[in-house]
Amino acid sequence: MHLELRHLRTIRAIHEAGGLARAADQLHMTQSALSHQVKGLEDQVGMELFVRRSKPLKLSVAGLKLLRLAERVLPEVAATEEEFRALHSGKSGRLHIAMECHACFDWLLPVLEEFRKSWPEVDVDIRAGLSFGALPALAREEIDLVISSDPEQIDGITFTPLFDYAPVFVAAAGHPLAAKDYIEAEDLRDELLITYPMDRARLDVFTEMLTPARIEPRSIRQVELTAVILMLVASNRGVAVLPDWVVRDARSNAEFVTRPLTKEGVTRRMYAATRDEDTTKPFMAHFIRLARTEPVKLQRA
């Protein structure tokens, strides 16, 4: 047997119409062509599919089996066709995100909430566990976008600038370093430094200050959550360096002080890495536009 979708559609149409003439109209074909198709299908099956002397025309036992198959398969085919139409029009797709920036959760979730209002059919997911293998996973199409502050030259991958940010020193108001106008690498030599649980190559305090100066803090404590880092800093149990958008509230909190890194200050840039062919997809372009503006909104709030 070589069943085709047109055969299943024929069986369903004749069952629903109760006769060949009306079924032919539904299928936009002549009654003669429909009869020929039914005869060819019966030859394949080796038995009659309809009880021809009945009015309206009824399916035989074999015909009912094909009808049940049609009722299972045809809705699935129609749903898949609709999904492809949505993909073609840019209404749906997949946006699985990985982050090489631990603090990015603080602004990414509001971005995604806004994004879902316009693109409810896009499958969104955050793959935080891929942090250190994010770019290879992007190239393998396991994820679709990487948030990173470290652009690389990779064939087929586009790094789109999102926004600039300043890593800032955060300490309790009563901490001795709170009296300084800015913080230098040497200032951190005797400090307990609280960081996110990331490799040093991904932490601004190391890449921009400590590693070039070959200075090691007295000790390091790794903490997952920004709120816990700020709580520990407020109780004077360590100091931290965090992106400025993370500590926007701390600036108006009497328990904290924030200071720039170095006299000149440090500025970093966040990027969205995507595959070249995905960068201009409508939903991807919209997400990138939202990601560019959301930290600015947060800082003004």
C-alpha cells in the first residue's frame, strides 16, 4: 500500500458528505476523477471501502479503519502546516538564551516579560547551565542567542551591541574604602571579595583590575544571588564589584556606597550573539531592541 494524504482526505470527505458528488465539490474535483481515485485506493487495499448500495454512502469496515487514520493524521498535518506558515511569517520560532553574564538575570526577565506580549507563539527558554560552552552551543544550533560581554571572531556568528555598563565597587557605608573617590586594584588586596560563581575570565573585577595588576584579594566568596551579595555587603562581611544597573537601588540606600573602578572609570559593553541567518528574524530583532533599552529604563526607575 502507498497511502497518500489525498487518499485520507478523500475518505474523510466522502464520509462527511455522504456521497461522491458532494465530496467531489468539497475536494474541488470532478465526480469521475474522485471515483477513479477511490477505485485505485480499493485496488491497493484489496477490498471495498464503501457499502455502495447504501444511502447515504457508508464506509465499510476497511473504510472505517482508514477514516480513523485520517482523523488522527490530518489534524496533525494541518497543525504542522500552520506552524510552518507562522514560521514563514515570522510569528513563531524558538528563542533559547544562554548567558555568560551571571548578573543578567536582573534585567533579562523584565525584557522577556515585555517580549512575550508581542511574541506569545515564540518558544522562550533560558539555558543558564550552558554559560561556559554557550558560543559552541550557539554554533551547533542548541541555543539561539548568547548574552556576553566578550565578543569573538566566529564564522557565522554576529555580535550585536546592546548597551554599555560600568562595573562599580560596592561596600557598606561604614567601610574604610567608602571614603575614597574611586577604587584601585591595590585597595582590594586585603578585602574579602564577594563574586558570582563564575570563572575569573568572566568577572569584570578580575579582567579589568586585579589580573592586569597581578593582585589577589585576601579571600573570595562566591554567591549565586545578587540580593544575597548585597545583604552580605550591607552587613560589612565583604565587598563586591557589580554592574551599575544591578546596584541602581543601592545608590539611594544609606547602607551602601558605590564607587567607580579606577580614576578614569571602567566601561564595558554587552552583546547579543546570534547566528547570522537568525539576526534579522522579526522576533529576534525585536528582542534585541528591547534588550538595548531595558537597562536604561531600569536605571531611570
